[in-house]
Amino acid sequence: MPEGKDNELARLARLAGQAMFIPIFLALYPLAFYWIGKQLDLWWGTGTWLAKIFLLLGLFSGARQVVKLIKRIMSDLS
């Protein structure tokens, strides 16, 4: 296999590996933030307010990370 083909294959494999983080960002960020909010609710006795706020923050953070990752992947492709 020509050397240029190996480099291209390695670059595409790296980009595919980066893209595999998208579901992790979309699942773990909201769950982790929700868990933190739930623990703070239990500690401070605030009902479920902090859990809901932290869940929204987790959704926003996960989406933000996905957008940043997609921009990075798109710039690497071009």
C-alpha cells in the first residue's frame, strides 16, 4: 500500500474515533450533571430544583461539546 494511502487511512480512523465520542457526550454529560444536582438536592434539601437545573446544564454542555467536536472533525476533513 502506498505511504500516502496509509496516512489517509490513519487520519480517517482518527476522525472516526473522535466521532465515537458524540453519543458519550450526549449521554454522560446530562447523567453526570443530573447526579450532581440530585446529590446537592439531598444535601441542601431543595426538592428537585437543582437536579432539574443541572440536567439542563448537562444537556447544554453535552450539545456544546458535540458542536465543538463536529467543527473540529469538519476542519480536519477539509
